[in-house]
Amino acid sequence: MGVRTESVRRPGRPGTGTPAVPGEESILQRGLEAFAELGYDRASARELARRLGVSHNFINDRYGSKAAFWRAVMDHALGPQVESLLQADSGIDDAERLRRIVTGFYRAAADTPLIGRVFVDESSRDTERLDYLYERFIAPTLQLMTPSIERLVAFGRMAPIPKDVLFFAVIPPVAGMVEGPLARRLGRPESASSQQLTDTAEALATLVVNGLLATGAPRDR
């Protein structure tokens, strides 16, 4: 989507010399910050315009509606994460592949903690926005794990688990990546490095996957 360069009129100020519309990257990032902090309903068009630094009709003119802007924000934030998960190596042991997928999910959550807030808010509401998140991002992630899980179950390395149980076994630990203030109170360094966050993501994923594998049928000795 191209970036327009038209000037923005602000109430009480002349049009000449007003700043150009922020770049698309900045607009979508500020939108994510607003939706994460306020939630969808409280993020009014007027408040969004104020935070974006644009005119009150900018969102409708550029995106068509607040709902369409929200979808653009989600696509921008989550699209790269889904692409990264899809690159998981399929030529490795299923348990290791599952661990890598879950690790990637946790690591992505650490990179974009604001998305975690949006998910928490939207997951409790039966809305078209939840449908959008499920169809575009949640379902593809589950589908990516499904072949490995089916083979692990078939070989007795994992017990059959309903999809909802699997989802809630994997998702809640993501709080360990996004709840920075609580994590620091539990001993995490104030400024955790990228490597420390990666190590945390791997530790969480290993713990979760090992727990899932521990439910497998006992093997013959």
C-alpha cells in the first residue's frame, strides 16, 4: 500500500506548511499501540486520528472504515510472524518440529508484545474481529502443527488431544514472553537481551512440548 504525501489539516491551524501524513509503517504501528491500550471500542475514530497525527476523516478516506484499519494493523503486525512459522523445517523429527514451531510463536510474541494484549482483549468477545484473527492467524498456526501431532499420536508418543485443549496448553505460556513487569518481579533482568528472550522462548516451548509428549501411551519395554 503506497504512502500518500498530502498535508494534514488540524483544527485551528492553517493548511499551509502542515506536516505530511506519517509513513504507512508509522501509521500502522501507532494504530497497534492504540488498539492494544484502549481496545477496539474505546479507540474511537477521533482518538485514533489524534494519535496518528492525521485529520479526523483520514482513516475512512485511506482504509474505508475503522474495522478495515484494524484489519490492516493486524495484517501488518502478524503477517511476518505467520510467514516465519511457515518456514519451519519439515525434514526433522516431529517432536523437534513441534518444539520449533512453538518456540517461534513465543519468540514472535516477545518481539510484538502489543499483539498479546489485542489477542487477550479480542478472545473474550464473539465478534467478526475474532473470526478474522482465527481464520487468518490462529487456524493456520494450528494447521501447521497438525501433521506432526497426528504422527506423534499415531506412534503413541502423544495422547489424542482436542483442539481447544491443545490451543490452551500452548497459548497461556506466552504470558511469559509478554508480561514484562511481572517477569521482572520474578527475576528476569530489567533489560533482557535478544538472546535471553530467545532462551526463554526455547525453555517455555521445551516445557510445553515435553508436557504434551508425556501424555503419550506407554511404550512396550
